[in-house]
Amino acid sequence: MPPPERAMLELYRELDEDGQRAVEAVARDKKRLRDIEMQLQELAAVLQRLNLAP
């Protein structure tokens, strides 16, 4: 495991249960937002192609 990843895991393990749940919730939200961003980029590309099509 790379040192930065190991350090993050150690910090996570030092948190109490509520802190760990909060970190997990933020990570899930960030992933969800990243997924939505990807979908928006794909939709924008489709719209761009449709606007350029004769």
C-alpha cells in the first residue's frame, strides 16, 4: 500500500464510529457527484453532436 494511502487509513481508523460514518458519507457523495458530472459530460457531447448534425 502506498504511504499516502496507508496514512489515510490510519487516520480513518483513529476516528470514532460517527467520524468513520461521516467520512464514508462524504466519500459516497463525492462519488455520486463525480458520476453525475460524467453523465453530464456525456449528455453535453451528445447534444453537441446533435447540434452539428445536418
